[in-house]
Amino acid sequence: MSNKDLLSEFLDDDYFNQTVELITRTVVRIKGRTETTGTNETPIDGIVQSVKGKDLVNVGLGQYTSNQAYSLHTQTIIDQSLNNLIRFEDKLFKIKKVSAWNNYGFNKYIIYQYNDEVLNDS
């Protein structure tokens, strides 16, 4: 069985598969301020797993141990250079690290909880 077939089995299994929303924001700068002019929400299928603080430290993301963090495995390619967020369980998450798992047919993204009202992402 190929890795792509194996991933398809996981994505077809209701126990593992979850649909998250990929939110792409259009941000413009007006007189030194950033303003969000629009958002596009796209549902994507993937597998979401918890990430322990120890694992975050091991991949160089120790400063995010106080945030809720997950790993997202999906075949969808998400561009980090855009203003992309993930909505999962009605919370917003930023993509912090990408690992290409091409041999397995998908990418692994480390996402951490993002509070839009407190953090300035400009």
C-alpha cells in the first residue's frame, strides 16, 4: 500500500479526519496602519494532533509552550507568506512551522493559538 493510499484511509476515517477552515486575509497598509479588507474561508481536510510542550521545545518553538498548539497533517499546501490562519474548534491558530512529509504524501504544520485582539501580526 502506498503512503498516499494510507493517508487516504486516515482521511476517510471519521475518527481521524477533521475539517478545519483555512482563513486567508487580505491586508493593506493605509497611512502606516494595517487594515483587513477581506477574508476568504476554505474548508480543508486533515488530521489534527496535540503537540506537547516538550515537542515544541525540540523543534525550536519553546516560546509557544504557553499557547495551545497542534500539528496539522494535510495534503493542502498552505502558503505561510500570506496572512493565513486556521480555525479549529472555533479558535484561531497561526501556522508557525512547516515540515514537508513528501514521502508520506502530505505536509505537517505546527499551529498555535492566536489571539487576534492582543497580538499585532504586522
